[in-house]
Amino acid sequence: MADKAQIQDAIKTQGEVVRKLKSEKASKEQIDEEVAKLLQLKAQLGGDEGKHAFVLKTAKGTRDYNPKQMAIREKVFNIIISCFKRHGAETIDTPVFELKETLTGKYGEDSKLIYDLKDQGGELLSLRYDLTVPFARYLAMNKITNIKRYHIAKVYRRDNPAMTRGRYREFYQCDFDIAGQYDAMIPDAECLKIVYEILSELELGDFRIKVNDRRILDGMFAVCGVPDEKFRTICSTVDKLDKMAWEDVKKEMVNEKGLSEEIADRIGEYVSMQGGKDLAERLLQDPKLSQSKQACAGLTDMKQLFSYLELFQVTDKVVFDLSLARGLDYYTGVIYEAVLSQTVPAPVPTPTEQNGADEAGVSVGSVAGGGRYDGLVGMFDPKGRKVPCVGVSIGIERIFSIMEQKAELSSEKVRTTETQVLVASAQKNLLEERLKLTTELWNAGIKAEVLYKKNPKLLSQLQHCEETGIPLVAILGEQELKDGVVKLRNVASREEVDVPRADLVDEVKKRTL
Amino acid sequence: MADKAQIQDAIKTQGEVVRKLKSEKASKEQIDEEVAKLLQLKAQLGGDEGKHAFVLKTAKGTRDYNPKQMAIREKVFNIIISCFKRHGAETIDTPVFELKETLTGKYGEDSKLIYDLKDQGGELLSLRYDLTVPFARYLAMNKITNIKRYHIAKVYRRDNPAMTRGRYREFYQCDFDIAGQYDAMIPDAECLKIVYEILSELELGDFRIKVNDRRILDGMFAVCGVPDEKFRTICSTVDKLDKMAWEDVKKEMVNEKGLSEEIADRIGEYVSMQGGKDLAERLLQDPKLSQSKQACAGLTDMKQLFSYLELFQVTDKVVFDLSLARGLDYYTGVIYEAVLSQTVPAPVPTPTEQNGADEAGVSVGSVAGGGRYDGLVGMFDPKGRKVPCVGVSIGIERIFSIMEQKAELSSEKVRTTETQVLVASAQKNLLEERLKLTTELWNAGIKAEVLYKKNPKLLSQLQHCEETGIPLVAILGEQELKDGVVKLRNVASREEVDVPRADLVDEVKKRTL
């Protein structure tokens, strides 16, 4: 540890840095970062100078969920889990960290975004980057060749917030995957059906599901004349077409990636194509594309996929879009991505949300994505045995934001508890009687609360109900105790009725169905 | 990176270490550890030699949950969450990692067990060690002075598996806490009521909840003549009384902690005392203990606590036990711990459970614990404003193990899906019809599956139902299609009945209530 004088010097210097940034009106993020460093230095001093110099915040790119956000989150999860269960999925869970080497070589360029744990002796560990690689590791480790499972958990990415504002470094993924050797395109179609069902039930407005195939992309690159070793990098560039105009994408291809204008233009023709089954059929006749065996395999599967999607009644939202590329290395066949059509207004940042999420109205963009990855499990199997897999991941954070905004705008209050009745009293010295009655209710399975005060005012008891949405109050007084009744009050209508104590449980149940 | 020859040398040496351990019949854990190192070295080589040299395992001290374990976990969580909701709790969530300094100085000696993240630039982060400190940080950060919340999430401790076998490094905690300035002992009593309800509903056999108070412990140490600066460390020694005989505890006090025999014996008299309200009353008259203001405050509260516990009807399981100490630094008042009475047989380790959990039949010990921590929030508040808190944490991993064993022993099969009906066919070329019917069922909210094969055999379709517990099969054939019916088969009874297609949804619902 540095000595005290050194730290005090460092504090002085850092204080100047902060003052300078503030006077220059630097970004809030930049200032926060430097203030954090300053407070950390102060904390190092210990003693009175360091006392209470805590940086009272969550880690960069993360956030707490308050009870209201949790109530919304629960609602969203219930819809998603119901859908997964409707489709017969089991669920598994894996640890939040994996051996570092388990994640190595799976994410291409994005590997630099992986959080590593400090080497404190023992194994080298990293926080999971997605749920797909741990799933593949799980299958190989347990020699499972057949499973339909969902997994809902947080994943971690050290994303650069300057580039991708509004994104979090800790966020939920809701994954559904089907592993096993099956007839072509049936599980793939079910994944799309699931995305369709979930986005419909969440009532997020109109959406589209774009579909493409890695083999079609590769075939297209080949027939356009892209050298083999540039497939990956050109794929990344094509992937930007949802955020950039073709002109800029072309510029990147030519200037940065070294393609000729001619090749780029050929790609440009293909990637502007969108359609359905008909487009797949047409491209199978395309004189150039049909020369690629890979492309033909992809196009034939695409045709088959659409015929299943028709049976599943979801073709109204699915588009075969040749510009869809997706970044991850491990896809081998069909890929897809769901985008919402609406533009969402900027959320009002709450006090707990200082990090990210504070940008002006943006298109919500992709809320689900996935594809087929037939080679990933084999990377883990000691003998390289492959297990074909296809899956989809629902990106929940953006959906949460939309739901939160909808809740803000709605007149209906979000309840954060499910309490059915508050046990109250207007008179003094009845705490014991209140606790006794509350116990009766709890023991009968009723959700009940009681204020933790010996002699609370009736008004504050009623206010607690109004604030938290408790619909009923069970009021005890000397007279009620004598008569063996409880006064049951409807908070909204203010109606009161005496209920025999023996009937209270049934009465509460009846009124809070 | 080291050069190839160096690594090859290291591999050779490490190989000998492993061989030696194996020949010496060292513990599985020790061998696994060294094998892991060996494989990591091999992986460093890359190329063919490193290929598939993955260590196919989860990180030390962690495990996957397979679908069966998840089904049991869901059941346990449902019971716990229902109880928390019955008591009117909201829920929150916090990030899996916190700023390192947020955790600093909260856990005493246990701080060395905290997982740190690697410094990859930016903030210094640590994985959360419990849910209590993040909760206090959340309250201070959002200036919340009143809340009753639960939080179910994983926490992380680099525990030494040699010392605490059968424990995990990643494990769930289910916390319920009440923050706010209330009349004494009412929220404290509710926490105990909650432990009582949860352990009863989980049907884990008999249990006891031990209660004590930090102020009683401190007062007791003072009147016994323990010097102030030794309170903490003697407290840790007393805490071992549930695992060690008094004689050994005394030895530690005298030989390691430097107490006189006389003082140790005085402590010994007190810590052997157990009782209820009566014991608290008797100790308030104790000539020595009554001289401590602190002890008297604790004892008066203990009396009050027991009178509320009587109203809550839980005194049959609660014991005032002066030997209960609990390790964490932040407790300031009442503390408690629940222990199961039964001794649990050693679980049969599953293939996914190589880490830990493989020890011989042991007493399950503590499954819940908590207490009052009135000072913790103030440590985060810039002005040191205190928010009194009391809470309880349910230790779920041990409960899971017991439930898993019960499931193993039970004749009833644990279902891992909720599928109500499988759409099947005995004839060829009916995939499209099967998919169409499945879509009808999904769209009506029925949980339905269909095999992903064009022409599966009826036998394999029926086997899938038997294996996964699907109760109904909807069978389609040419004749059924012509007649507008579906043959509905009960898997268990093998009875079949033709149901008009329009009635199928209602019929499935009726039979799978």
C-alpha cells in the first residue's frame, strides 16, 4: 500500500481532474468515472478522512431492480416461461462463471468483452458471455444428445458504453434450444413459432422476424467473388446494414476490407432482397447463386422452413432477408432476428438508473435472435462428436424498458405486493389481538399484513393500503372482539361490513379472487 | 506466454505429480485439481496436442442443475416465495458484482473468501458474498427508510473445500428483510414466524430455531471478565459449540485466545443454558449478568420476542440458546439460526456432481439464519443515517439435497416438463397434419409436443410419453382426419376414445386439471 502522503498527493491531482472536467462540461459518465477514482483514493486513506467516502453506486453498466421493476419483470418472465413450457421444454441452470478456456475461441472478436475473474489461486475463471456456450459444455460433459431446454439467467459483457449506450453489462437472456438429430427445419420452425408467440403475448406492437442462413451468405460471398478468408469479416460488415445505409456499408467493404467495387456491388444486389418462400424458390433458379452447393442447401432448407411456418401460422411476420448476418462465430445454418417496428420514447431515468439507458428516443431494434449451431457441442466433446442444435435467445432488457414505459403511461398502478388484507385497529392496546388475527390469516394461507407499531393511527393504516394497493382492511375493536366479529372494509369503496370471525378467511378469499 | 519447450517441461512435471497422487490414493478432489492444472498446461500448447484437451467440468465448487434438480428447485422456491408474499414482501434484485469497496470491512475474517474480478481497466469489482450488504447499499443509495423485501439470488464464497466439504462456492440465498424504525421485536418475531412456516411447509422433518442476542453475548463476556478487544474472537470460538465439544472450545479459548481458565469456565456456565421466556426472566435476575446494561436490554427484548412468538404460535420450535453466536460482524441485536434434527444419509453423487457434496452421512445442520443489523445501512449513508434492519436468510442448497434424496427414495417420478398432450400418428406422411393440430393446441394454450420426425413410429411416440410423463396422446390417422375426430389416448390406462376435433381442447383441459 502506498503511504499516506502519496495518497494525499494523488487525491489533490485527481480533484483537479474532476474540477477541470466539470468546468469543461464533460459527459456525466466521464465525470462519474473520475469522481469514483477520487473517492476510491479517499477511501484508501481510511480513518475519518476516508469515512463515508464510499462511492454509493452499482458497478458501471449494471443496475438494481426496484420492486416496481421486479413486478414488471415477473410478468414478462411468466409470459416467456409459460410459452417455453407450452412447447414442452425442461430447464437447466449453469454456474455464473466457467473455466476461462471453456469460453475461449467461441466468440470471435467479441472475446475481448469477456469478464475475467482475478487469479486468486486455483482455476482461471470468466463470467459467462451467453447461455449457449455453457449449454454446449453441459451437453458434452453429460453426453446428452437430445434435449429441449430453456434457461433464463444473466450474462456479462464488458461492452463499451460509449459505443452502445442504453445497453447493460449485466443483462438477462431467455434461451430456448433444441438439441438432437431430427428431420430438417422442424425444430428450427418451432423456435420461430416461439418468438412469434412471445412477442405477440407481450403486446409490444408490430414486429418482424428476419431469417437467413449462414450457408446462403457464404454461397453468396463465394459467387460474388469474395475470397474465402474474408467471409467472416465481410459478414460482420453486412451485419451493420440494420444500422447503416448501403452506401456506408459498401464504403467499409471497399476501403477497410479491401473488396473491389464490383464485388461489393454484386453483394449489394443480393443483400437488398427480401421475401418469403417465393424468394427462396427464385434464388434456387438464380444462375449465379445456384452454382454454390452451400447456397442451394440453404435455400432448399429455407423453402422447407417456410412451409412449416405456414402450418404454424406465423408467416405474416417472417421475412427471408439476405442482409441478416449476425455476429457470432458458431452459427452453421439458419439464423434469425426479431425486431420491433415501433420507436420507443426515451425513458425517464429513475434515481437508481444513473448508468446507461439515458439516451434520446431510439428504435428498440433487435429483441430476439438465434440460429442453428451444429458444431459447438463437438468443440467440447473429447471425440468431437457433434450434437446438432438450434435455439433462440430473447433479449429481455429492451422488453423490460418498453413494459416499464407502458406502465408509466398507464393509469393502472403497478402493485409490488400481493397482500389481500391489512389487519388494523382504530383503538389503542390491541397489538396482541391484531397479531393473533394476522396469525389466523397466515395459517389459513391468506396474504396479510399488520403494521409493526403498538398503537398505529387508523389513518396511517388506511394510507398504507392506499399506497400499496391492499384491497381489504380487517378492523378490530373492543366491540368487535366482544361480538366475535371483524369489521371488513373495502378500501376503494369505503364500505364496511361486520363478518363473523369464523367466516373471515372465506370472506377474504371470496373478495380477492 | 511461455515458450513451447517450457510448457512441455511443465506438462511432464505435472504429469508426474498426478501419477504420484494417484499411486498414493490421494483424495479425488486433490487429484482432480492437479489433473485440471495438467490439462490447462496442455491446452496452452494449442494445435493438435491441445485440441480437445479441454477440462470438461464446471469451476471448482460449482455445479450445473439438471432438469430434475430444477423441477425440485422450482418446487422449493415456490413454497418460499409464497411464504414471503403471504407476509406482504416486495422483491428487488441487485447486480452479481459490486464495487470492491462496497464489500470491504463488512465480513470480518471472511473477507478473504470474496471473489474479485480481474482488473481489466475501470472499476475494481467483487462478486457479492451475501445479499445483505448489497441490500444495505441499495437502501442507502436510494434513501429508502422503510421496506419489507425478499431477494433470491446466488452468492459467491471462495470457501476452502477441504474445511467445509459438501458446501458450494456458488449457492443460493433466499433473504427476507424488514427495514424501518418500528416498535421493538415485532418485525424480529415475524422473521422467525417465516422460518417456522417455510421449514414446516417443506416437510424436512423436525427442526429447532435457536435465538440469542449480540448484546446478551457481549454483556456475558463483560461480566465474565473477557477484555473488550477479545469479544469478537471469543464470539467466533463460542460459535463453534455446534460442531465441537465444550472441552475443545474451552481449550481454544485458553490456549489460542489467551483467556484464563476461570474466565473460560464462567463463560461455559452461561453458554450451556437453553430455555424460553422463563430463561430470559431468570437471567434478568442473575446477580452478575444483570449488572450489564447491554445484557439487560437484550434480555428484556428476548422476553418481549417470546411473547410475540406465542401469539404467532411458534414457540414449540424456538429455543433461547446462549451458545448461539454467528460469525458475521454486522449483527447488533437478536440473532437466530434454524437447524434440522434429522441426520441425512450421504447423497449418491450424480455424474454432474464431481465437486464437493460427496461426503458420508452428516447432520444437515443450519438451514437458515439471520438477525438484526441496525448499523449496516449507516455505513453506506454519506451522513451515517441509520436504518434499523432485521432479516433472515434461508440456505437453500442443503434443503435441495434433502429434497433430491426424498425424490430419489419416493416411487413418484419427478416430471421435468408440464406437457399435457403429445400429438402423434401411427401412419406415414402425416407430419403436416400433426403440426397443424399441434398449432391448434398451442394457440389454445395447451402444452403440447410433437416429435421432430417425418415418420416416427407409434411406439417411440408412446415411449416418449412414458419417459417424460405426458398423460395424453392425440392420435391422428387417415380415418380420424376423414371423420373430423382425434383419437385421445390415456397413456397410463391405455384407454382410447374418439373426440370431435372441435372438442379436443376442452377435453384435454378437463383431463389434465
